[in-house]
Amino acid sequence: MKVRGLLLLVLVLAIMLLLTSIFHYETVATTGYAGSGYTVVDVAKESYVYARVEILVQPDILYNATTTMCCVYSRVSFTYPNGTSVTLNSPTTITVVLPNTLALGSLSPSAGGPDYYVTPASPLSVQVISRQNESSISTQRADEAPVPGIDFYQYVLKGDFELTVQAFGVSL
């Protein structure tokens, strides 16, 4: 009876070891930023990575000098990679799910650019960059050729805010 239990335990541990070697989990640390003007959140991932990015936007509080009212938030414009734009006027968490588009991770190359660097060992990259004006955002990727096996997403914020970004990635 004890031998059967021990064999069952060894079998379960062997299966768990195989599963942990198949799945790769990557986390980009939570970081806080104070934004003013244009700010860009660049997310680059290898195509085999399934990722979730959480962007917490807290617009600055505007105070009215003539009254004692507080808690009126400034307006922040948030633009998705497809060009859709929303206006945020209260603290908002935006969760973006980025699907995997390739089944095998070994086929993806290492690649880097001015705002990202991904490899099979570190397949998820998130950077927050402050920009001077809108033209520097729109021309940033125009001169770069897309890298096969790398997915790139760019989220643009305009206004005065505090920003926290956290990303999680799982790959097979």
C-alpha cells in the first residue's frame, strides 16, 4: 500500500515537472510614471506569447480656487494601436489581452528597436516613453520594417496623469 502511494506521488511530481518545463511565464514589473503631454506605452512580444497588459491611468486632480470642491479630474486621451481613442476623466484600469499567433516559440527571432528588446529567454517587453509632440509618435515606426515573429503594440496617452503598467505573459 505504501509503495503504491509512493509511486503515485512520483508520477504526479513527474507530470508537474513536465508541465512546468512546457509553460513559460514572464512578468514585467509594475512601474509608476507621471505623465504630462504625450506618453507612449510600447508593448513588444514574441508571437508565441499570450500576454495580458494592465494599464492604470489616474488623471491629475484639478482644484477649483473659488470653491472648496476637489476631485475634478483632468481629461486624458487614450489611443489604442488601431487608432480608436477614448477620453478618461476618472481613474481607469485598461486591460488588454494580446493573443498568441504562433504555436512554436523556437521559430521566433531575437529583435530589438529603440523602445524594446525581446528574445526567447525574455519574450515580453514593456516600455513607457515620454514624447515631445505628436509627430514624434506617428513617425516612430514608419521607418522600421516589421520583424517576423514579433508583435508590437503602441498605446498613446495625452494629458496629465499618473500611470502604472503591469504585464504578464505565458508561452508554450
